[in-house]
Amino acid sequence: MEKEISTRIQIAKLIAKSVGGDLTDEEKKLLDQWLESDPSHPQLLKNIWQKSVQQMDNKLTAQQEWQKFVKNYSIPQKSFVLKHFMKYAALLCICLAGGMIYYFHPIKNERSLTAIMTPTPSQVVLTLANGETIYLGASQDSTILADSNLTIRQQQGQLIYQNASTVTPGQYNTITVPKYGEYSLQLTDGTQIKLNSETTLRYPVAFSNKSREVWLQGEGYFQVSHQTNAPFTVHLRQGSVNVLGTDFNIEAYPWNAAITTTLIHGSIRYENGQQSKILTPGQQSIVRDGEPNIEIRKVDVNIAMAWIHGQFYFKQETLENILSSLSQWYDIEFFYQQEELKHLCFTVETDRFKDISGILNLISETGRVQFRRNGKTIQVFH
């Protein structure tokens, strides 16, 4: 343990000396090796340089800075000679404030965030009308069902239904997408649907000539094929969305107290039994559990569309909502040491398929909140 701490302290010392302009040729070589060892390290060093410019007027003495570092990062003082670090103690703490919290995370026999926080996708499950379950691979192409009435095949990670004109009405299939998963399908009418993590969609194998109805729990992006005489309806736990042909996103997770529907193109009508409202592109409807009103507001559609493009995008969103989304995606739990932290707002955009440490580092670099991991839980504190 002390050897690992010593290595981390040495890197911090090199960075601190680089900020102070005191690196020897050999030390510069060691720092360059560290920068090349991980794609995130150059940006981290840049952040630290920026922080150093802002914080060099800190009034704490070097002794106080060192004691603060020892306390916060569980450093056994007997392992190091304090005088070796006194010159760089203040700069070293700037390194920490500049975004190296995760690098100097207390070891205590724990693995790094990256080591356990990059989930392995689970398989999507297709349940056929007869109750048979089929596990769908992420990329394998295969024919799932082929007869004179219906063809179901998987091609490039998408489920495609074809030739269902003679299928008896009333036969339904269900797709269930697990945590850290996404899946796309094309219904028999040509409608394209992309489903987000922890989402279930129930739909008929073949639609009738007068209506097209599906049932959604979770989040889905719909590109509905235009059929004037057969409106398309998405049933939700509270109300429904009715369309003729359009692109829209619905978020209707059972643990969220509201259902949001965002219109990208075309026109839709939201109904909940008490109200009916029409949306135009760029608008979002919000229906809260137990309330009769349908709220309509203008939004940045890029936020609702971010997951379609493999991104997390939060714009002045509360920390509570951000971490709730991360908890759902990465299958982890967050615990707040101070309740008021839940109400802090952040704007963050990052790749959702990378490990969670990336987005947590972006948030912690603001200096407003920090994170500490213990197994499958993460403490949130300041």
C-alpha cells in the first residue's frame, strides 16, 4: 500500500514542480511517460495548470497544506519525510483541487473507479407471442423466425419484422432492454424505434388497417412511418401519444414522477383522459403522476436526443437528476453526505459508453462536489 501511495505522491510532485518550472531533464522524462500512459492525463495536467494560476495566492502555509493533504487522502505520515515535500505542498494541493482527486483516491484495498465502473452489456430479451424467450446478441445477424406468415430477423443489431400481412391479429411480442443496453427495431409498418436502457416495449406482430398501438415503459425514440388512415399510438402509464407520422422521444421510466415527450419533427397529440394537447417541433410535454395537467414547454431537443448519439448531455440539470441517470446506466448507487448537494446544477456533455470516472471527474473539477467509491456505491460530499 505504501509503495502505491509513494508512486502517486511522486507523480503529484512532478506535476507540482512542472507548475513551478523546477523540473530536471530526468523528471521531465518521467512526467512525459506519465502523460503518454493515459489519454486523460494531458487534459488533467492542463486543468491543473489553469487552477494553479487561479489559486497561487492561497494563504495557507505549506505545513497546513500538507496536513490537509494527509488528512484527506489517508497518507501514513511516517512513510515520508515531510521536508522533502514542503516546497511543493501548496502546489501539490492545487494538483488535487485541479482534478486529480480520482488519481489520489484513498486506496484502502479498493480498486479504481475505472476498474469496476465500465459495465458489461447484458443481452436484450425478445418474448414471442407463444411465451418463448430469445436472447438477442449485440451484433450477430440471424433469422429468428421465418414461415409463410412472418419473418423476424436480426441484422446489424436491429430487429426487423417483415411479411406479416397474413398474421392473425392479437399476437404480441415484447422486447426488454437491460441496464447499460440499447436496442433498435423496425416494425411491420416500417416504423423505426430505438430503446434505451431498462426499457420494455410491447407491440403487435402485425397492425390492423385502422390503428397501430404499442405500449412503452422506459425510454424510446420513435420514427413513425406515415399512414393517414392508421394513426400510431404509444400507450404510457399515464396517457398516450398519438401521431400520423413523425419523430419524437418519450421518457416514461416508472421511478420518475413525470413522463416527458419531446417532438423532433412532425406533429403529435398527447392525451391523458382529462386534457389533450398538440405539440409542434421543439416542444416537450410533461405529465406528472397524479396531476391532470399537461405542461408544454420549449426545449433544446439535443438534450432529449443525446442518448441516441451515444452521449450524456445535461444542461443546467440538478446533480440529483444527473446521478440518477448514471445510477440507472452503470448499475451503481449514490449516497449524499449533505442533502443540499442534490440541488446543485451542472452542464455536462460526455460519451455514455466510457467508464463513469470520466463524467465524475468533470463534475468534481468544478470544486463544488467530490466523489468517493466503496464497491458498488459512491459517496457524494463537499
